[in-house]
Amino acid sequence: MARARFGLILAVALWLASPLGHAVILPPLAQPSWTELNAEERRILAPLATQWDKMTGFHRKKWLGIAQRYPTLSAEEQARLQRRMTDWAKLTPDERKRARDKYKSLQKDAPEKKEAVKQKWEEYKELPESEKSRLKAEANRKPTPRPAPSKPAVVAPKPQILPNTPPPVEQTAPR
């Protein structure tokens, strides 16, 4: 009886100590649909109108946070945000995922590398539009690098051993 009780207590303690023991099931973040946004939010987030109802609650919440900060931005910053939102809305889901991944990887880079990327971006922004167009066309022509397929392991052939072959006999000269 005591042994069974100890086993039960041990099982409960292990369950509580495990990550699953503390798991809480949270409902998805319910965020308003496009029609539930107020007029000001719809005006600010207009570039995202066609995709809004397809977005996850998490992404809607992020954009709503941006819309709340929007009035505090300068006119130049607001225009920049509108341009970026429009560009973002034009991207395919795969392109957005790659952009997010690239951003995350840049955040992990060393400060020197971040500065080098920033410098290259500043140099790119100073280029004339014709040069930017040429570079974009060149980048679109280049195939995206793909990892090389793994090569099958080369197996050396096994030496052929004949069964029941007697070892060679040394011949000696008569004395």
C-alpha cells in the first residue's frame, strides 16, 4: 500500500516537474477582422486590406500596435511606413518568410557585420535608379544557390576470398 502511494506521488511529482505538467492551452489571439477595425486603423493599414482577414492573430496584433504608434510618427516616417507596408503587402508568403528569416539572422550577427550591411545599404540607396534596376535584373537572373545533393558513399570492393583454398606450401630442396 505504501509502495503504491509512493509510486503515485512520484508520478505526480515527475509530471509536475515536466514541461508538459505546466502546459497551459491558450486560445488563439482573437483580433478584429478588417470590418471590425475603426476608420483610422483601416486608413493607416489600408495597404494590408486584402490580406488582413488571412493573417494570424499574432500578425494582426503586431500591425495594430504599429497603427497605434503611427500618429506619433513624423510625416516623413509615416510616408516611409506606408511605402514599406505597400511593399510588404506585395510579397508572397514565401518571400515574407525569407525576409523574416533574414532579419532574424542579421539580428544575431556581430556588430561589425551589421555595420557592414548597413554601409552597403547606404551605398545602394545612393545609386542612380538605372544602376539599381540593373542590379535587380542581375539578381533575378542568378539562380538561387541550392545545397549540393549528398553523394553516395564510395564503397571499396571487398577482396575476393575463395573458400577452402589451402595456403601455399613451401618447397624445400632435398638434402
